[in-house]
Amino acid sequence: EPEVTQTPSHQVTQMGQEVILRCVPISNHLYFYWYRQILGQKVEFLVSFYNNEISEKSEIFDDQFSVERPDGSNFTLKIRSTKLEDSAMYFCASSMARQGSGEQYFGPGTRLTVT
Amino acid sequence: GNSVTQMEGPVTLSEEAFLTINCTYTATGYPSLFWYVQYPGEGLQLLLKATKADDKGSNKGFEATYRKETTSFHLEKGSVQVSDSAVYFCALSPQTGANNLFFGTGTRLTVIP
């Protein structure tokens, strides 16, 4: 069964460093998403991506964040200069269609720890 | 705005006990409602969904009914198994506008033999 994969599973970085979180969505999906969950809090939407551009983003997704689909398979989330409060579990998801008609499939997550 | 409030955990039950995890929501219009489950080391998987009022979603013995009058979507299972131990997330997708999911905090369920 096709699945979304994410690497690495755990990333430790120092404050101020750049990190890139990687995701391989399901191959025939068209919509891609990043969510995050700070420990003990809700899973929060960050950004959605369609047709090689951002379709929606939340208030959390500020100038420190960027997303890219560098090739036909990978979908990346870059945090330019990490802060302590960026420590969270980051989930990638993909779907065939817009939500409401299309189920989102999630990866196992990358745990980011900023020290 | 859109939000989901979910029962705080963790929840510990003995095998074959009855499970209820409460979920209420705030949304405009008629959102779609979901329960996702996350087993250890895995991603969030869709457990069940309901797209309109009074719909009942069901899967693997779990059920949830979309109650518009109480804005609720409580998850139930009549007899839990050790293999049901996981984190359960309630979520909604707005009827219009944003195509992202709004999640609750998740409820960790542990079933002991």
C-alpha cells in the first residue's frame, strides 16, 4: 500500500541553524501539506501546496519557513533560522483532491528538537 | 472560526471495556468530521469520517455519529483490544474555504490485558 514517508525521524539542531525536513508524498497525489504538533498541543496546519505553489498558509508559516518540491517526488519544509519554539513533531501529508472530497494521508512525522 | 476540542487523556482501559472519547467542534456551515489514529512509530491514519449531519462513520469496530445539534463527534467502541492502544485525533475540514484539517489535541489510549 502506498504511503507517505518522512526523513529524518528525529532531527536535533542548534538555535539559529537551518533545517530541511523531507517528505515523499504518495506518487499520484496532487496536494501536499505540512502540519506540526508542539508537545501537548494540537496538531496545527502550516501550509498547503498545489501545482508548484503555496495554495494556503497559516499565521505560523512566516518568512522563516519555506516549502519546495525540488523534483517529482520530494516535498521539503525549510526552517531558515530555528528557534526554541520550533521544537515540535512535523507531519507531512498528501491527498488526491482538496479536503472535503479527498482524504489526507500522513507520514510518520519528524521530531525536531532545537537546543 | 474553526476549532476542535477533544477529551483530555491519557485513557487507560482493560481489554473488552467500552470506550468513549469525546469530541466537540466549532465551525461555520457543515464541516466534514474525522477521527485519525496514530499507532506507535506510524503516521496519522484515517479511522472514520462523516460528511453530513446524522451520518455515522464506522471502521474496525469504532463508530462516531455527526451530531449537528450538539456539535459533537464522539468516538465509541464496544470492546477494546490491546491492539487499539494508540493516539486518537478528532479533526474537521471546513465546508468551504481552507482545505486544511483542524485537529484536536489527541487522546492517548492504553489498553491493558
